[in-house]
Amino acid sequence: MSGRPVVVGVTGAPSSQAVARWAAREALARHRVLRVVHAADYDTGDVPAWHRHARLVLSRAAATARGAAPGVVLETVLVEQPPVAALEAEALGAELLVLGAVGSGHPADGPADPVLRRVLDRVRVPVAVVRASTAEGTGPVVVGLEYPRTDAELLHDAHACARRRGGGVLRIVHALRPGHGSAPTVTAVFAELARHWDERSDAVDVELEVVDDRPLPALLRAAEHAGLLVVGARPHVGGPLRRSTPEELACLAACPVLVRPVGPAPGRDAQGSSTADSARRGVAGSSRSSTG
């Protein structure tokens, strides 16, 4: 197979088996090699013993992947590095990085799994975050769209995900915020965008939901009946104890979450263009993007 692989990071935790199953199905749907990676930076002092344990982790994950997606081409990689460093290096050549999320995901628990946080901050390829409780979910692909002008590739990726899943529905969700234009104007702009993408493929029906709410609760509600949530990750400016919205979604959403790096949020230009103006230009620009 040609193209960049789908890379999945696995640990010895039982939840990793669900992550390996999801990654295998995704790699097969994308016609990509599945690269199963285990970062074994631990050392008990008994080198043969920890090597045996690491190899067992990989062999179990590989067997699970093959069982979930017969025909998937895979390779296993044992890396003697800390997890973040290993995943950063593997992501450089990957089309998609798939990770599990550690912990309960409740906001009161404080920051999420530090590996997940650091990977989301550092890696510049799409990252899918899958929890054992969400790995087998079905339903439409939901994409949280904020700025159509700058997020055209995010919508492109979400449309491609919906098509690979056998068509069905792609639901665009836009959460209105104070100062981001009047609701009728913004709704009209996004409706035009949805119509444009709906006409691109007979296999995918595109729906639109514009809600008067903040992005996090709006997208969490949309994820309750979704098979995949696609969101953009902008440069994170929060403090070390503050989760970004994509990180919150990855830990709390009721479905797997695909986080794609996007550019910084656009501001008003010298002529005072608003979000709605940017959205109109984004609709025109999307017609020039590559097909899904």
C-alpha cells in the first residue's frame, strides 16, 4: 500500500484493545498500513523480562487489529523512548495518529492524561482519540465548524470521513457566540456552505445545525448520537491547568474525536470584516479546495 500509515499507540491497558480495533478499521477504510507502536521506556532492571512484556503488548494489539479488520496490512514497532517523544516521531510520517484517553474524563478530575495533552499540543497531524466506551459507536459524522474561511480543510476531512463510512450523514454544527454576527446572517452563510458540500457527493447528505450556545456543550450534545466528532485545534493559549476545547471534547464526548490542527482564529481585518463576511468568502473558497 502507498501513502502515509495510520499510527496507533498502544499500552498494556485493556482499553488499548478497543483503540487498536478502531484504528484497524480506520486504516482499512483509508487503504493505509496500520503501524502499531508501543513506547517501552520502562526498565525493571530485568531487560529480558520487560522486552517480553513489550513484545506481548504489541502481539496482542496486532492480533486484535487483525481480528477487527481482516485484510488490514500492519506492522509493529517497539520504541524505547518516552511516549510523547515516540508518538511525536511517529506522527511525522503518519496520515493519522490514533490514541486512547486515560482517566474518567470528568471535568472535576483536572487535566486529562498528560500524554494526550502534550501530543495534542505538539503534533501537527490529525489525531483521533478513542476511549473504550466510545470505540464501537455508530451514527453520523459531526464536524464543529467555527470559521469556514480558515477551516475549509477541516470540513474536507469530515466529508471524507463520512464518505469512507459508507456515506450517510455529515452534520455541520456551528455554535453562535456573542459578537459573531446576527443569527439569521450566520445561519444563511452556513446554509450556503452546507448546500455546497451536499452537492459534492451523492453518498453523503450534509445537514446543518446552528445553535445559540458555546462550542463545548453544543458539540457534546451533538456527539451523543454520532459515530465520529471532527474538530479543529488552534494554537492553545490556556494555562497548564486549563484544558483546550478539543482536549475537553476528546475526554468527554460520547464518540471518538478526530482533532485536526487548523490556523489561528481570524480577527477583523482593516475594513472591519466580521465572521459572517469571512464565512461568505469561505463558501467561495471551498469550491476551489480539493475534492473529498
